Amino acid sequence: MAFSKGFDYVNQALEEGKRRAEGGNYTRFNYFNWKPGDKKILRFLDDDIITENFAEFIMTNTGQTMNFMVNPDDPGRLDRYRSPVPGIGWRQDFKTKVLEEPKLRKLTVGIAVLREEVPGPDGKLVLQDYLYDREIKDKDGNVTGTAPSRFFGIVQQSVPNFWHTLAVSCYKRYGTICDRDYEITRSGTGFDTKYDIIPLPEDPDLSNPEVVKQFYFYGAPYENDDPERFLKCTSTLQDYAEYFSGEERYKFWLAPKDGTTTTPSGMDEYHPATTSNPVGEDEAQAAAPSGTNFSSLKDTLLRNAKP
């Protein structure tokens, strides 16, 4: 899939205007969201951010709305699942709740781990990974214990009010966003929303992007009996994008529960037994990669970038 990746695509855009982790060895991602006044410290794990169209607030077969990334190799996938009358696959207006035809919005996604400041031995603040005890559940949903976990998440934001700062002020200066932590604070609401992004001093032990990936086991699947499995980011941003824009996810959430197709599109009949069973909290779950090569636009855009 030819996802549009890299910070150079962000600059071009400016110019132009689930699977449960307990059931497999792939990371369940969270989402990073900010309310007005919120401050979070993030460490990005991959420079190859992905910029694509998203269909937002799409009505699913559960009666709730979700967002779907548009696969650039199959841009008409949502139309094939959309019912001929307002219903599944249609966009629900956020305010009026009226169903209307989907609208696409260009968004950029990145992957990061949550960090925090704590007092060090000398009283000065030091940065470390935020850790929490994650519940372990059996196949019936019963809690069987806990395990230490880092908070890995997806940053899904627009170019103008978020990625513009990282692209122009940070990536351009450092050549990467993975060599340091960033303090990110939101102010305002609606069209007045603003993100203040402050690059923090480098940690000498985590200043090399490749070392950062190795430290967090980025893209290195774990074993289900590994006691440190939730401390590792075993899925990549590309894995996430492949799942989030993939046929399986569209089919699970948009095919009618009675097994019929929404339109006479010739698609295979929906069989719940043959699909995974992601739940709402796992919506950012990355599935096992299918071996698709995600071609990077980074070098091409660098060659074509204006001096």
C-alpha cells in the first residue's frame, strides 16, 4: 500500500492547504487525546508518519460511530459497504446527529510512548516512561492478574495545528523527532485549538532513533508468556495503518449482522466466525502484518522539495 509517509509530505500538505493483545503477540495501541489545558510528554518512535484521508463519524453495525482510514489502493471501499439509504457506512453529523454522505479529511498519524517527569535523587525533575499495571484477562474476560505496561499510543492530528510545528520547527532542525521527548500542551477549543510543542533536552542514552527503536522493541513480536511483553512496542505504525484501513476491519464493523451485504457489490458474505473480535477500547489495535511493502515517499519528496 502506498501510504503517504514522512514529514516532507506534511510540508507538501501545508502547501496544498481489532485484535486483542492477549490473543496475539501484537501491541494494542491507545490514542493520545488532549482536552483544553492538558499537557503530555511524548517520545515518538518512528519518523515515517503517515498522512492519508480519513472518513470520520461513520455509522457502524453496532449503532455507534467510528473513524476509518482510506486505503489509497482501494479508495472506494467505504462506498461498497455503505447502505443505499442512510444507515451503515454513512456519516453522522456531530451536532445534529443526522446521517449524511461521508466526508474525507486529511489527517496525519504517528506513534509514541507516554513519558512523565518525576523528582530525581537530587530533587531535579527527570524523565522516565509512564508505567501502569495492566489487567490480564482470560478468554472469558475474567481478570487473572496484572502485568507492568508502558502506554503506547497513536497521535492522530491535522497538519496545520499540530504536525506543522513538528515538521517545520523540529524535524527540519534535528532531522528526526525520535531523538528527544516533547512536551505538548493544548489550549483553546474548536477552531481556536492550539498545540504548544516544546522539544526537551536530549537523553544521551536515547538520542539515536535506531537505539530508541531497539530500546522499545519496536516491531519485534513478543511471546505470549513473556512477563515484559506489555513493555514492548511490538507493532509498527505501518502495521497499525494496514489494519486500520484494511478490508477485515471495514467488514467487521460495516457488514450487516444478518450476513447480507449492504449493496449489491459482489463482496463475500460476512461471517462473524471468520473475523477477529475487536472491541471499542481496542480500536487502535494493530493486526499482524500481511507482508505488504509500505513504500516511503520520504526520499522522493526530499528530491522534489523546494530549497
